[in-house]
Amino acid sequence: MSELCLTLLCPPAVEEKLLDLLLLSPKATIFTSAPTAAHGLAHEYLDQMEQVLGRARATAVQVIFDAADKMHLLDTIRLQFSGAGIRYWVTPVMEAGEIA
């Protein structure tokens, strides 16, 4: 089975709604979330303080899922969060397991 990792950077305003969607999705095998600072975003997405600091407050979410479910998962997120300013990238998972 081939797995992928979807990394999402979401604004704080949509964090809870995104996490709720992932909790209810059978396609999201396991995921994590953590507060982070996002750098390199366009200034129109930053408030005044973020513009001064050069970084935006965000939540980083990493989702592990089966590669066959990629389009379904991304389409679901696009449908629910169009225009919300969520950035993403997908990377292959070379190995995964549980340390017993």
C-alpha cells in the first residue's frame, strides 16, 4: 500500500472546521496539528502585526492517507475551504509504522 502525507497550512480562523472535517473523514488515516509560523505568504493575507514580523500565524496539519484517496481528499477540502487561504503540499511516505 502506497501512502502519502498531505501538509496543510491553515489560517487560525478555519483551523477547527478543518480539523473537524478530517476527524470525520475515513480517508484521513492519522493526522497531527500544531501551531506554526508561515513565511513567504503574500502581504494581502497578513494582518499589520504579521507584516511587521514577516510571518503569519497558522496551523500546520499533516495527514497520512492512502495514495488512491488523494483526489477525493483534496477535492473535499477544496469544496469546503475554497478561498480560505489554505496552502498545501503532498509528499510520499517512504516508511511508516509504530514503535512497539
